[in-house]
Amino acid sequence: MNKPFAITLDIGTSLVNKTGTWRTERPVYVDRLPPCNNACPAGENIQQWLFHAEEGNYEAAWREIMKNNPLPAVMGRVCYHPCEDCCNRAKLDSAVGIHAVERFLGDLAIAQGWNVKAEKPSTGKRVLVVGAGPSGLACAYHLALLGHSVTVHEAGPAPGGMMRFGIPKYRLPREVLDAEVKRIADLGVTFCYNRKVEDLDALMKAERYDAVFLAVGAHLAKRAYIPAGDASKIMDALQLLRGVEAGEQPMLGRRVLVYGGGNTAMDVARSAKRLGAAEAIVVYRRTREKMPAHDFEVQEAMDEGVMFKWLTTITAEKDGEFTVEKMRLDEKGKPQPTGEFETMKADSCVLALGQDVDMSFLKQVKGLTVTDGVVEVGPDMMTGCKGVFAGGDMVPAERTVTVAVGHGKKAARYIDGYLRGATYQAPPKHEVASFDLLNTWYYSDAPATVQPALDAARRTESFDEVVGGLDQSNALFEARRCLSCGNCFECDNCFGVCPDNAVIKLGPGKRFKFNYDYCKGCGMCSTECPCGAIRMEPENI
Amino acid sequence: MTSPLPIKFYQTGTFTVGNRLLDVSVRSVQSDSQRNNSLNSGHRACQGCGEALGARYALDAAMRAVNGRLVVANATGCLEVFSTPYPESSWRVAWLHSLFANAAAVGTGMAAAMKVKGRTDVRVIAQGGDGGTVDIGFACLSGMFERNDDVLYICYDNEAYMNTGVQRSSATPAGARTATTPAVGEAPGNVMNQGKNVPLIAMAHFIPYVATASVADLRDLETKVDKAMRVHGARYLHVHVPCPLGWGCDTGDTIKVARLAAESGLYPIFEAEYGEITGRRMIRKRVPVDEYLKLQSRFSHLFKTTEGRARVAQIQAIADRNIARFGLVPEGAPA
């Protein structure tokens, strides 16, 4: 009975009362797949690198990109950013400018001279990569990181493939491309230019390769038969773009027709304006809605004064007069001829009708299957021939730089498994973090930082880069617009709003855990989690 | 390279409890893993209790402001009952319960005792629910204000007598169903009046500081507690704390409901010094009162009849009046 004055009863703490027994549902921390990551053809962990960038830790952010994509400065410029098309922030104000931040990080890395080192010890295995386009470069990079010895054979005089000979300079300055390729070469990858592979079997035996990755791209322009006069100026898009890359000044004349509706057609029309054409007219057989070109490229072309003639095909040419036929869309959206003709005067016509894969050397590779002009591969990117993998434009897929880079990475992982006598197992995917799982109240209001675009009148005169970059201040701003959909970003909301102190804060980078001894299962943490990283699950009662 | 402009954008700013991008010195008390946890685990409040949360928010902030030198008097009510069933206590502050009606008077006594003993470092808080404040303890509270005693009185307003089974108090809002204002007859639910607005009555005593706050806005609440603890004399803080049991809302929606009360204008958040309003929390995303009312079964009868809809319109008029009166949306903003 040794109690303070006026105290007669023993006291105890309420911690003896384990209120966790009241619970019928329990909160569980989950990681969901952000829509941006889910959409990225290169498999980047976009949210994670934005997380580093939000803190201003740009080097960590860049290294996170480099885990999946060796070309951030290139990709930040030329990728069609499917990540932004499905960004949940678009439903709030506008999508996070992911490509702009990626480009900023890529440019910063080049300026700062950041580099990567091989992660694994040398395996002594030799891999041949055929083609130094985005897919071949990505595959070579990842194989080098995994400790393999890689040689790249490229038919052209310089690396980059379509990035160099298809994409104009105003979208991708060549010094950016060269800097990122050099980083791959610095990893120990050997590049051989002007080396077109003719006999794959013989080469593999002669130089003792253990595996090969084919990424020769699609460089043969599709043609349309247009009866034309002797003096006609009809050329194909790749011929033109390759010529421009080599420094030629093709004589296109005042008025140029561009036949086709894809991204290449946009590149050609915009290049034509830069080469001095007063009028560049895109002739396409369907409507704008049906055009395969990406909307922002069509918009940029329109801003630069490129004209469009929809629902039209070119049927013949004579003395600078092109006969065109009007089309109409049937119920299925397919263009049908109407029999109504008219003529258009033009000095030249560029065909941008798509490209085919050059299959000549592949014919002798045993077991290889070609369907609809492309090489068939399994889910592991291996062709029908053992040890021969393929990716990029030469396999069935959407033909973009990003898809190609994704193929290169994926193939590298399976090739690594193949060389080590095992099979690479891709980790399972989490469920996608959809917009309805977020509590958007908690995010500050902020519009997107618009990249400063060069004045439209100025840019059509030169091949200077059209879209400007972010600087340190607005890149940080843009990164911080990320909602971190589906993954904890340590906002402390669950820790704060629990009326029962049943959330334990583990410290920076370590997130939180629930104290199920006291959690009553009210669900407030789950409702108030901004990013949808807490799920309520029924208890087994 | 030019030096980067200072960034004033922090992803979630101060909307979330914590924020790793903010400097540690400007983070909330609740985001600190070393916070006091003045009301500890194991208390017997219902799931999703707004009052338990509000009390921890307020007392943790006060404990930090006065460096742990705090004594608390508590009125009878849910807060007292669920925190101290003999022999357990959830309090990690010096805490005393006397009667239902006299928390303000006990606080006055504590402040006087500290003064006599020369303990100028020890500060006093008296607290209670809306029953113990706006009804039963009102005389003691008014006296404490009138004498300008050095006490911060905190009312956790859950708008009825929840502990005894949801009976109406004079803080119960218009149209709400309670055990004593059932949703039957010609005028179902609570009478359609303006109720008793104790923050405005407190202001009429011309005391140094009066404020309203909500569990939906932690940073605002912590700032007001901190401010209140830095001045002497009688101070009053009114905290809106939803009660899932009495209001008939989902236990996980406590903060959401409180947020909608503020964003609809039904619960104006403001502060006043010496009888003059000096600050208000602006509405960020204005919503019609329906969004607030529909989450709570105590208002569900209003949405079943034409007469009920007319009452919803009257409740909307109350919200609109608050918004105009306290200036809760910027001038020229769309209604």
C-alpha cells in the first residue's frame, strides 16, 4: 500500500486490452502496378525513378532508368510515351510529363559523364548481335551488364539504325545518340560497321558465338505502282531521309506530295518543309482519325504548315500532274474507291507507305519461320532455330524505338538464361493501380510544365531540335506531380489517421507495418491512403 | 548552368500527415515516430472513432508546444469512458476526471493551484464532448471564459450524446435522426433550427483565442493548438469529430465525412482573437451538402420524401449562409 496521496486503486495501462480481437477485416499493405509501368514497352520502373527525381536525387533516378533502358536521352525525345496516355494524373489535371523528365535525366547524365559498370563477372560466353538499331543496342547493353562478351555487326556506316536513318535531326540530335551509344561501347561491346551478315552459320562457327540476336530492322520501303512519266520525281521515304542524314539536298521542288499516313509520312513532310518546299501535302486514303501517325506529330506538322488531303489515293502521274481518286469509308471503316478523279500539280512525290524486312540472308537459317514478312519468335524471343533470337521491327510487334528496346532487354534475359543452361523466369505482375483506388484529395493542384517549343516559324527553316528540354527546377516540379499510384511513398497518412495507434512507422525507406494486436479494422488507413497501397481483407473468423 | 528556381511544390504539400519532401522542422507532430501518443492503444472507442483521433491530434500537439508540462481535466462522456475503464488507462498525460458538468471549473482550479504553487511552466487543458460542453457544462464554461482563466478548453463535437445511446444535444444538426429525434411523424429528425453555436458564443466573451478545427485537417488543427498554447487566458477550440456509430457512416469514412462537412460549408473552420474573426480555412473543392449527408444514415430519411428534399434544400441554405458569412470561398468563385 505504497500509493501517492489520494490514490487508492492500482492503475494499469490499456495496452493489456488487445483490441485487435474486434477486427473483422484487416488492412494489408500492397504494391500495385502503376499504369505507366504497365504501359512501358521497355519495362521501365517509371514510378521508381520519378520517386528518386522527386527528392532531387537525379543520379539515382537515372540509374533506375538504366536498369531497363540504356538510351534515356534518346527515349525521352522519340518515345511516343504510352506511359503518359494512361497516367492517372490525366484524370485530375494533365498527365505527368514523364518523357520530359526522362530526357532531362538523360541529358544530365551525358553532361555529368555518368557511367555504368557490368554487374556480373565475365562468363566467357560470346554473343553476336546483328544490327545496331535500338533493339540490338539494348540487347548488347544488357548482355554486357550480365557479363557476356558481345560483338555487334552493323550493315550501315554508323550505329542507331532507324534512329539515325529514319528519325530526322530536329527530333533527335545525333550527338545525343552518339553519346548514349558510346556508353554501351565503353562497357566493352565491340561494334563492327559496314559488316553486312551474309552467312550466319559460317560466321557463328568462324567466330565461335554461343548465341545470336538478330535485329536487322525493316529497311525496305514498300512501293505502290503509280504509272508515271519519264521525268517523274517519285522517291521513297527512307531514300529521302537517308539522303538528308548523309548531307544531301534532294531536289524536291516547290510543291511536294507525301503519300501515306504514318509517322514516317509526318517526318518526311516536315523534312520537306525544311528542305525548302513551300508546300508539303500529305495524301492519305483514310481520315485523320484512322491515321496511324501519333496525334501530337500530326499536330506539330500542322503547326508547321503541312497540309493534308484525306480520303485520297494517287493513281498516276504525267508531266508533274498527279491523278488522284477520291475515296469513301465503308461500314467497316475501309477505304473504297468512288470513281471520282481530279488532278493535283506537284514537283515531286515521296512514298511513305511502310517498310519490309530484308529477308535475303535469313533464308539459309534452319528452322526459322517467316510469316507475313516477319520472323516468328516464341515468348522467349527465340526463333525456330536454337540459340538464334530476334527482336525489333523484324518480329511481329508495333514498330517503335521503345518496343525495340524492350525486345532487346527481354531477349538479353532469355539469352542469359540460355547461356547459363537455365530458363529466365519473369517475375509475376501485380494488379494495376486504377484511378478509382486513389484518394486524390491529398495531391496538390499543379498543371503540367509545358516544354518550351521553338517558334513554329523558326523551326521549319532548320533541322534544329524542335521541342526544348526542362531545367532542374521544372524537372523537379514535373517529377513531383507523380501520384505514386499503387505504391507507398511514405506520406505518413496511415500512421497519422489511425485512432488506435496501430500503425508502426519503420523509418525512411522502410515504410510501415500494422500492429494487429490493436488494429480494430476500421479501414480509415485504407480510405485515406492517397495512392491505394492498403487493401482491406476479410479476417478468417 | 543558371541556379535553379526555388521549388514550392511538394507533391502532396501539407495535405498528407507527413511529407518526405518537406524539411523536418515543418513536418506535422503526428508524422513524428516519437510523438507522445497521448491517447494510447487499447482504448475502447468504437472502430473509426473520430473523437479518439481528435483527442490524440490535439493533445500530442499541445504536449509538444509546452514541452510535456501539461495537465488535463476531462468531462464525463465517451472520451472519459472508453479511455479509463478501471483499472486501465490509455492516457499518457496527467489526466483527471471529475464530473460531467464541471470540467471547465476543474480546469480553472488546476490553473489556480499551479499559479499558487508558482508552477508557471505547467499548462492546463480542459476537454469534453459536445454534451459536456454545449449543454451540461455550459455554465462552468461560460464562467471560465468570463473570468479569463488560463485554460484551453477543447470540445470534441460529435453532435450528440453518443456514450449513452445517441441522444440529441444542442449541437445536433438540423434534420438529423437520433434516439430522441426519431425519423417519424410530420417533422422527422432534429428540428430545423440553427442550433447552439458555442464558438460564436465564446467569441462573445471577447477571450484571447477561439478556433474551430476538424480531424479532416490535421495541419490546421495542430497549428491552432500550438497557437493556443502560446497565449495565456481563456481559450476555446471546437473540433469536429465524426462518430460512425451515431452518424451511421462507414467506419473507414470518418475523415472523409469530416472533410465533406468542411468542404460543403456546413462546418465552417475559422479562428478569432478577442471577439474578431482573424482567419478562415478556405474551401478547396466545394461540394453540395448532399454529398456529405448521403454518407450518413442519420440523414437517410431526408432523401426518401419530397418534404425531405425540401429540408435538404434548407440545409444547403445553412451551408451557403456559412460560406457567405465566414467568407469561405474566394470572391468571384462559381457557386
